[in-house]
Amino acid sequence: MRPLRYSINLTLDGCCDHRVGIPDEELHRYSAEIIERADALIFGRVIYQMMEVAFRTPAWEAYPAWMHPFAQTIDAAKKYVVSSTLERVDWNAEFLRGDLRAAVEQLKREPGNGLYTGGVMLPMALAELGLIDEFEFIVHPRIVGHGPAIFAGLSKHVDLKLVGRKDFASGAVALRYEPK
């Protein structure tokens, strides 16, 4: 069974607004390596549309050269999109429809290296269903004083054990956890 991994960038005060992180070459290289090892990405509507605008060819070609490997990896990745409002997807994507638990469990049963998800709303639903096998929080050394925050309103605790850590030159730290 392939694992479902969740990864998100956030600040020390828990803000996961993509505009407040401290992007750099090392973090982008690390993220590209993570995504490259995934068989597919599972996105909600918001993250799918945000990533498509930023990383679909030719949008990323205007970015600095050090961002290109990350952008190319996202651009090429197989994507599943969970949305009841989008009418169509493309960009190497297909809808994940019906019962979320059943659909994700089916994807997890398929052979491969694993699946990745990101964002806020979909991962909350996946955590509620107990479907996330690994949580990665890339914590940036910044306090911003505003949201959005991850897992706000989660109905039950998810106890985790630390299984990995990577320190970056920027002061950011990637902390990987598995459910206990």
C-alpha cells in the first residue's frame, strides 16, 4: 500500500499563507525531490488552481533558474483533484469523485512510491478520515500574526511521533511525523 504524505510550509505562529514563507533555492530543491518521488498529487480546488496558475508551462519560465526544477516537477506530476465546483480539469489531472475515503483508499492500494497532498481544506478532511500516513511541516523562521492556520476546527486530536528532521540554511526546519 502506498502512503499518503502531507506537506505544508508554515510560519512559527502557524500561518500557512503561501505568500509569507521564505522561498529559496534549497527549499525549492528539497520540495522538488519530494514531489518527484510521488506517484501523484492530490489537490483540492484552491491548491490545484493556485499551482496551475503558478507552475503550468509557460508561466514558470519567467521565474529564476533555481525555481525551474521545482516548477517542472509540479508541471509534469500526475494530479487528482477533489472538487464539487470545478467543471473540468486538465494539466495532467483528473477528478477524484464520489466518497473521499473510498477514492483515496483505492489510490493508496495501487502499487507505487506514494501520494502527496498539500493545502488546508482537503488535508483537514483527509486527517479527519485518518488517511494521512505522514505529516511534514516546513516551519519558516518568521512570525506573521495572521492566518490561515492548518487544521483549525479539527474534531479530534491526531497524536504524532517525530520520524525525521531537516534543517535548512535559511533557518527553516522540515519536521516529519507519522501518526502514533
